[in-house]
Amino acid sequence: MAETLLKVERLSVNYGAIKAVRSVDFHVNRGEIVTLIGANGAGKSTILRTISGLEKVVAGNISLNNLVLNHMSSERRVRSGIVQVPEGRRVFPGMTVQENLQLGAYTISRKSQNKTAYESVYEQFPILKDRRNQDAATLSGGEQQMLAIGRALMAQPKMILLDEPSMGLAPLYIQKIFDIIQKIRDTGVTVLVIEQNANQALKIADRGYVLEGGRIIATGTGDALLASNDVREAYLGG
Ligand code: ATP
């Protein structure tokens, strides 16, 4: 039986009078890659930001492993095992690669655990190890995205939330980032990813949800959504 890790029930989120997310239900099982796709303004980022604690739940429920997150601080959510990689790969440009990674480990107190986290991130991203003493500003866009993902993994999460990881990257790096997402899952970390690049995201996803106007209008396996005429016409360029 699949074990539900993240459960979102009847979630609604507003910005003043704007109803950005309207009674949304979805879940992510342990070990899955799940993607939320949809046009600009569909509510994808808002859902991710609400799961991380950056926006307020107006109604509904978010739980991780049966632990209700609704009113928890962002830091406690990270400690509970869920970490977001922000959109636009926000790394600290004037700090070295290693210093950026260290910031991701702020919830880890044990030295031995910290060492394991570095080893694991450097093993997954050898380029970051090579560049560990360079300022993050000197990395390419794709390398900065790897650093942002590596920083999230430093907290040794159960689950990571990725906000448009392929945005603005050169084609070569886009493929690389999707390969990396699969590798992360293979190490046992569950993944929720939102993407404009629906085609690529559905190819690597176990399941997906299609959002429109703050509501989920379709769901299925990645393959089924890729094969659906409605989804193809609306989101995959026909
Ligand atoms: P995009 O890919 O363009 O970010 P999205 O699917 O992630 O799209 P959201 O960013 O979640 O969509 O936006 C959902 C709705 O909420 C949109 O109508 C958007 O204009 C509105 N919205 C988002 N952020 C804010 C904000 N800070 N204040 C007011 N309205 C907002």
C-alpha cells in the first residue's frame, strides 16, 4: 500500500479579494515525484508557498506524515522534514558555495550529521565540490540551481518542494535538472515540483495534477496526462 506523506485537503488561499487557491485536494505518497502543472496564475506557486508556511491557510488542511502544518512556523516545517527550493534559485551571491550549503543545514545541530549532509550533496553534485570555495555569483545559472537544490538537501529532508526548477536555464541544463530530480527521488527523498515546462515534468512524474483558476481540473499518472488530448491542447502545445 502506498503511504501518504503530504496531504492537502480542501485548501483555500486568498490574497485580499483574490481567491488564488480554491478548495484544492491532492496528496503525495512517500517516494513519489508529483507535479502540479497549469498556466500562469493558476495558483501553483501559492500552493507551494502555503505548504512552506509563507502564505496563510484560509481554509483546509495541510499535513506531513499526519502532522498538521497549518499554523507551524516555516522553521518547524523544515525540522519536520519538508524544504522548499525557491523560484529563481535564490543563492547568496557574495558567499561561497560551501557557505551557501552551510546555511541550508541550520536545522541540523549534530556535527556528524552535518558532515554526512555535505558528503551526500557533494557526491550528487561534484561540480559544487570543485567550486566549493568560489563565490556563488561566479556559477552559471544551472550551477546556481544545483546549489539551491543542494542547499535544500543539506537539511536532510523527507520531502522537497521545487518551484519552477527549469525556469530560465539553457536547454542542456534543463535536461540535467530533470535528471537530478529523478536521482534525488532515488535517494529516498519525495518530490513535489511545479513547472511551466509541463512536458518534461510529466515525463519524470509518477503522477500529476492540472490546475486552472485555483482549482484542480485533472489528475492522473504522468503518462496518462501526457497522452490526454485535453491536457495536450491546453498545456503541452497541442
Ligand atoms: P506563475 O507560474 O505565473 O507564478 P502560478 O500558477 O504559480 O503562476 P500563483 O503565482 O500562485 O500562480 O498566482 C495565483 C493567483 O494569485 C494569480 O491570480 C496571481 O495574480 C495572484 N497572486 C499571486 N501572488 C500574489 C500576491 N503576492 N498578491 C496578490 N495576488 C497574488
